[in-house]
Amino acid sequence: MRFVPVRRRTVWLWLLTAIVLGALSWVVWQKRQMSMDDAALSPQARLGHAVFHDRSLSASGQQSCATCHVEEHGHASARGIEHGGTQMQATGERNTPSLRYLWRNSSFHFDEEGKPNGGFFWDGRADTLAAQAAEPFLNPAEMANADKASVVAKLSRASYAREFERVYGAHIWQQPEQAFAAMTQALASYQTEDPAFHRFDSLFDQVAQGKASFNPAQERGWALFKDPEKGNCAACHTAEPAANGSPPLFTDNSYDNLGVPLPVHLRNQGQRHDNDAGLCAQVHVRERADAKNYCGAFKVPSLRNVALRRAFFHNASLQQLRDVVAFYATRDTDPQRWYGVNKALNDVKPAYRANVNRDEAPYGQKPGEQPRLSEQDIDDLVAFLHTLTDADLAARAVSLAGSTAVANAAVHAAAPVAIPKVVTSR
Ligand code: HEC
Ligand code: HEC
């Protein structure tokens, strides 16, 4: 009887020790997880990460950068055209692009050959990632805040506000203009520093490093992609490593007018629609004497992670990757398929149709002629484009692409692949 309390005390002691030890190792594990995630990130970039995911910075309270630029879709949208606004009542006009592989893009300029290059957005109007980041906060169809000061007021109440003060100074809230600029700079640092935005670990990269190989369909697609007489895709979607040896980005950051079709829901007769003028309307171009030559041109997007996009082209007119490749192949040989009867180039104002690229492969044929790319070639190009999916997203491509075969091929390089037949929008 006398020993019972002692034993009870021992049991309690053990229990307490176990709880303390458990709590301690949980804290250590948490810290380790955090430092693993954010190891390489500067304090600014860590703040950028917080801002990127903070919905309280939108007028609706329902939207952050991450709502439209979804990580699982390669930081592009889950549906293409997005909603936004004070009550989420507004609809955007352009497709939501991927934010991956943008970090080395330059500001907008005319290159040595006098051709437009660089810049952010489909029309290149923003010079830097920070300048770009200022726009969504105030865009009435996006995060829809009234002004910079109201964004900063919300920022000063965020859970990470103390950290913001630590990095940018305790007086930062008294200077809304500077606070807003610091916030956009933090967003730029996040997109620049976080390796998630430029992993270079797709099957394509593994093949380039000799760690994996393409299956026959992917190999044929790769050849067509580079062949100047066939796909000629690499003429704009650069497939060679950069001068400094960094792997190809699948864009040369140039601009082109592809004459992409009007989205189906806008094709009805009598429907009012202002064709998007793109490059010629943006601030660096619109005052130029030759501005109208650039109407209807849009930036060449990177094709990395393109298989994860839900909608394609600046106007999100096509929803299937196979249709995009088929459009390149048959825009000129079978225009009715894309535009309907007597409505060729229906998303380019008649005055600007001369700007549409007609000379280069894969274009340049007449209606009824044999396309440069056969149905088999189109399938092979699609198989190749699937190899550009980053490794963190390759597994997810299973459900998105609706084809286990394609995703398996991306994960297990050598496995043979069956190409999915996708219904076209004919
Ligand atoms: C309502 C959806 C939406 C929200 C919210 C949003 N974006 Fe975007 N984003 C878009 C769309 C649409 C475009 C293309 C617009 C255009 O080209 O005019 C775009 C373009 C971009 C680009 C340029 C990409 C390129 O290829 O040049 C970057 C960078 C970007 N967004 C980052 C952000 C950041 C950072 C935030 C948060 C501050 C954000 N976005 C919030 C929809 C959104
Ligand atoms: C002359 C330059 C040029 C050539 C050649 C070219 N592209 Fe493009 N590509 C572009 C431009 C510009 C866009 C964006 C056009 C727009 O949205 O109006 C684009 C868009 C795309 C898109 C949509 C990406 C997205 O995020 O919406 C895909 C996919 C694509 N191209 C694949 C290809 C393939 C495959 C080939 C070869 C068969 C090819 N491209 C040849 C310039 C080119």
C-alpha cells in the first residue's frame, strides 16, 4: 500500500516526460520543415510567399495571387479566364498565364533587329515582376482594391505584419507608397528565388542530362518541333540552351500574331466583341508611328508545363492541347474548322489582318492543300509537349490529361506511351 503513490508518481513523471519530449520533437520537426521549405529564401521572398497566398488583400476577401495562379497547374489558372472584383462578379478578358520560368525575362524593348521583345503580361506592358505585381491589387476585375493605401491598411493587419516591419522598418505603415512598393518587390523576390518557379526537372531536362530517354512518339515529336520545314515550333519556342548554358525556356520572348480564333461563346452572330489589340495598345508601343503593325500580336509563352493548362492562347479560345497543335497545322488549309464559314481570322480586326503571320512554317499553305503536319505528327508533338511538365506536377498530369499513359511516360521515361485521342472543337 505504501508504494502505490510512489509508483503513481513515477507513472505521472514518465507521462510528463513523454509529453514534453513529444512537444519538443514536434517543434524541432516543424522548424526543420519550415527551414527546408524556405531554406534558400531571403526574408523579403518569405514575405512575398505570405502576400502571394493572402486573400485578405483583395476587396472581396476571397482572392489572392494563388487563387488565379494555382501551383498544381504550374502556377497558371485552373480554368483560363478568371473571375474577380469586389463581389467576385467580374470576368477577366485574358487567359491566366503560368508564372514559372519568368524570372530571367527582361523588360520590354526592341532588339538589335528592331523586333519587340521581353516585358510581362501577354502584351509586355510591365517592365519588371514588381511592376507587374502592382496591377492585380488594383484591377477592378481582379483583387479590385480602391487604391494603394487601402491595400497597405490591410497589409498592416496581416499575421505577418510584424515581420514586414522588421524587414522594412517600423515606420513603413506611415508611408503607404513605399509600403506598397516593398510588397510588390517582395512578390518579385518570391517568384525569383523560390526554386518551385524554375525547377528544370521535367522529363525533357532529364533526357538532356542523359538520365532518361524519350519513347518513340516523344522522340518523333521532338524532331518535328525543331524541323524548320515541319513544326518549326523552335523558331519562337526556343529549344536550345541559353548562351550561359541554362536549359531552354521554350520561348524567345518575342511577339507574334497567330490569328487565333474567337472563343466559341463569342462566335454567335450579332454578339458585340472588341478584338484585343494586344501589343500595339500597350504603353511602350502605342505612341510609335508604326504601332499598328503590332496590333494583334501577343508574347510567345513558355511551353514548359503547357500540358497542365486548361485553356490556351491569350483569349483562352482553345481548351485542348491537341487542338492547339492541330490549329497550327490546319489554320491555312482548313480555316472553316477554326473560324466557321466566311469568318477567317475572326478575332483580329479586319484592318490588322495583314499583321497575321503567314510566311513561316507551319503556315503558308492554301485552303484544301495538304497540311505540313499529319494527324500522326500532331499526336507526336502533343506527346513531346507532355515531356515539358515539371517533376512535381507530372504525377498530377494523370488526372488532368485524362491519360495515365502520358503521365506514366513522363515519370518513367522509357515506358511506351499511348497518345490520347482528344475530341476536337470542330
Ligand atoms: C483574377 C485572377 C488573377 C489574380 C488574382 C492575379 N493574376 Fe496574375 N495574371 C492574371 C491574368 C489574366 C494575367 C494576364 C493579363 C494580361 O496579360 O493582361 C496575369 C499575368 C500575370 C503575370 C505576367 C505573366 C507573363 O507571362 O508575363 C504575372 C507575373 C502575374 N500575373 C503575377 C501575379 C501576382 C504576383 C498576383 C498577386 C498580386 C497576381 N498575378 C494575381 C490573372 C490573375
Ligand atoms: C512564329 C512564332 C511561333 C511559332 C513558329 C510557333 N508558335 Fe506557339 N505561340 C506563339 C505565340 C505568339 C503564342 C501566343 C499567341 C496568342 O495567344 O495570341 C503561342 C502559343 C502557343 C501555345 C499556347 C500556350 C499557352 O500557354 O496558351 C502552344 C501550346 C504553342 N504555341 C505551341 C506551338 C507549337 C507546338 C508550335 C509548332 C507546331 C508552335 N507553337 C509554333 C508563337 C509561335
